[in-house]
Amino acid sequence: MSKFQTMRRIALEEGLQSLGTRSWIALGKWYRQGEPWQINKSSYVRIDGCRIGLDNPIALGFRDLLATGQFEWPERKAIRKYLNPALPVVELGGCIGVVACVTNQLLNNPKQHVVVEANPDVAPILEANRDRNRAQFSVLRAAVGYDSDFVEFHVDDDNLLASSSELKRGRKVRVPAVRLRDILTNNGFKRFTLVCDIEGTEVEMVQNDSAVLASMAELIVIEVHAKLRGENKINDMLRELQHIGFEISFQVKDTYVLKNRNIPQTAEMQ
């Protein structure tokens, strides 16, 4: 069926308003892929000034989310609004690097940015997107964990965004464990921003590293995962963060921004 026939069918069956909406979305996808002036589009999508590759089969699974600009947009919105560019960033759960690349271009010292990614299939894409954008964050191939030196990570090949140490299905891989406090010590960070999307393990991270969060994290941008951990555990975690000094400044869907009341905001944030 030709594009004209498809448009005619939508107009007849769904109405002109639906046709207009679909056409606008399709135009946005075309505009974001490659450069606006290209007829034969390059194999990447432009998001917030960054170029995210589509040349890996895994990335192609996210193509619609990337091309519509919806991929991790609450985190991107929060970071553009609240990030202090003077502070180092620790990012737990880098995925394919959209948030990491957007964040890195905003930092005064882009080398003071550590991104942790546990999925061995996704980490090479994260690194490729870093290099594509000339970003300077370092990638730590590990999973947040506190009970042993290694974490049993479950890779969901049907939904890589849901891969997690909390998942009880999918392909099992063994990856090194890392603790937030060790990342800070190893990099000499005294104050930092935490960006966190680790598919449910945020609960253990807050439980085990609450002291360093209270004393060193000026800002937390975190996606919570009630479907994996349950509403009660997530609510308990948010209450614990508030108890140790954080206040919620922003929320979109499952993404929260929390500011630390115990640490005076630096000049860039005032």
C-alpha cells in the first residue's frame, strides 16, 4: 500500500484530526533522524543536541522512542532544569547513553562523570554513543550490589530496558558488584549529583549508602520501579531519603528530583 493510500485510509476511517496527528509524529521522526537537510538519513537520531546511534540491532529496538523524543524524557527534562554543571556526576544505569550524553555536554568538567552499566550487551552501545558525541564520561561495567563481589544480573532479551538484578527471568550473567561509596572514593568526589535508574536496586542503594547520600549528594535524579519492588518499598525508600535530608522538588511519572537540605546550594544553583 502506497503512502497516499495509507493516508487516505486513515482520513476515511479515523478522521482528519487523526491523520494530522499521525503526520505530525511522522514528520518529527523524519526530522530527528540524521540531519534535517539529509535526504538519505544517517543512522542516528538527534536528541537534545546529541546523536544516538541506530546502527546496532539493540538500539533499533528503541527506534520509535528515540525518534519521537520520548526516550527517558522525564530524566532529560529534570537534568536540563536542575543539574549543577559545577558538580561531578555519578550515573547508575547508563543504558545506551542518552541521559549520559545529554548530561555530559552540560558539565563544566565533563571528565568528572562516571556512568555504571551492568548489561554486557548494552555497555558497548553506551560507549559508542559516548565516542560519537565526543563525551568524556568514564564507563564502569558493573552492577550496584552490596552482598558480594559479584551480582547475578538478568538480561531480558525481549525488553532490555527491564534487565535487572531484580528480574527473575531472562539470561543470567555474572558482573562485578560496585557500591556508590566506592565510586566516590575512587574518583575523589566530595560533592556530587546522583543520576539513578537501576531497575529496582535503588532500594538497596539507599539502604546501604544513605550516609554518603546525606553528606555528599547535593541532588538526586532517580527513577523508581514500583512494579518490580512494590509500592510499599518504594514509598519507604522515598521517606528514608526525606528523613536524611532530601526534599522532592520535581516529579514526572516515576522520575523524581530530590534536593539535599543539609548542603547549601552552590552559586550555579542559586
